Amino acid sequence: MDDPEDPAALRWHQVVRPWDGTPVSAGSGARSVWFIGCATDIGVSRNKGRPGAARGPGSLRKAMANLPVRFGDTLELVDAGDLVPRDGDLEGLMEGLERLVGAVVASGGFPVVLGGGHEVAYGHHRGLARGLSARSLPSPGIVSFDAHFDLRPEGPDETPLHSGNMFRILAREAAERGDAFEYDVIGIQRSANTPSLFREADRLGVRYLPAREAGSPEAVLAFLRALRPAARPLQVSLCTDVLSAAHAPAVSAPQPFGLEPSVVLEGLRHLARGGRAAGLDIAEISPRYEGDDGTAHLAAVLLFAWVNSMAGVD
């Protein structure tokens, strides 16, 4: 048992502040990290994937709770609880996520969206754009760690969004606004993406680093150092199926030849230190049964590294 009288013995569950639901005011979020759960796997089911990601936020929070506090009073941790869909309304859930993320970013805070299926990246992105606009900043580019492009066609008019097409929808919406669509993705699996998806990625000008070329931290860092000009903030998106199934089996689409955790870790540290990131989402942790939490523990360690790097702590 840790010494309760020693400030250097604190863990995350002892310092995180539960959000009481009061409006988030401009300027109030400086140096605050907001954990926003989005407990849905509706988009995964629409995409014919394996459900279970709705349990991801709870599994991840449990794994995060005992992480040691290394950042002192440099950052404030805030837990906004979970957003949950009503009657299968994924689109309404994304609108709620957009509003909350927008308010956090407008206040100067940093949102960490805990998925949920990777469809949460859609509401997260729109919320970032909304909050950044309130601060007279441009909409974000996207850096994703993922085995998939997530550029599949849209679904029917009443249910257009799923976990495999949110970046295609965001590309269309950007084009309709006359805005540039900047999307860079690390860890693409040739065994998980059709030639049609590679063609769509090329059409949209997507930069990508295939998994077979991302086997070392040096390769990932070289790709990240070649990101497009730094005028735009970044949405960083981590789909946990980018990781090797040997380390991350409890995901919606396990990848036997996924990336090693150390490779993803160094990429995330680089982005967190760089100062351009406006928000982070972590998606598709999909525990299949009680106690199936090894993947969540891995994701928690990656998030631990992210928060410490934001704070300038090694």
C-alpha cells in the first residue's frame, strides 16, 4: 500500500476530478486533460464487426485508475463520465460528443475520447473543429494509428456512419466547406484493405505508412517528422487494432501482424511533445468477457506515456 501522506505516492484515481456537469467556460480548461467516455459499438455492428467496444471505456478507466502521478500539479485530470446512445441513435450520440469536445477545446482543455468503436473519431473531429474555431484556429488535420483506412462508402441515409467510414465522411464534409482534408495514417495492413480503399486513399491524398514498413520507432518518427506544414492543429486517433494481436487481442479486429507497442509508444510520445495535438481518441478496445483487460492495460500505459509527455515528464 502506498503512503497516503506522500504526494509522490499519488495515483490517478486520487487526483482525477469528476465533472459535475456545470458548463465549461472559456479559459477554464488551461492545462486540463478531459477523459470523455463514448460507450458505443453501434458503428462496429453496422460495419459487420465484432461487438464489445461499448465496454471499452469502463475497461480502460479501470486500467488507468492505478497509474502513478508523475506530472505533479502541471496538469489537471477531469473525468466527464460516459456518453451513451439512446435507442441505437449513433448520430445523436456523435452530436453530443461534438458539443462536449467543442466546449472543452474552446475552454483551452485537451480532450481524450475513450471509445467505443472507431466511429467516435467522427464526433471527436467535429468537436475539435468547433472548439478550435471558437479560438480562431483552423480545423485539425488527422494522424491515425490504424490497420484500416476507414474510407469505406457511407451507409443508408438514415444510418450513414459506421466504424469503417468516418474519415471518408469527414473528407466529404471538408470538400463541401472548401477545406483541405489532411489525413495521415500509420500501420495500414494490406491484408485488411481492398484495392478500392487504396485507390480512395490515393484520390484523397492520404499519406500512409504500411505496417510492414513501420517496424521500428525510427521509421514511424521519420514519417511523423514529414507531416504537412504545422499551420493546423492535429487530431490524434489510436485504433487499438493497429497493435499486434499478441499484445492486443481484445480489439474489434485483431491483427496477427500488427505493430509492436514500443513503435506506437514512441510515435505517440513524439506527437504529445510536439504541441500540435488538440485531442486524442482511443478506440476499439473490445473486452469479450469479465477480466479480459490485458488490452486495456496496454492502452492505459500508452495513455500514461501521452499524458506525461504532454507535461514534459520522461
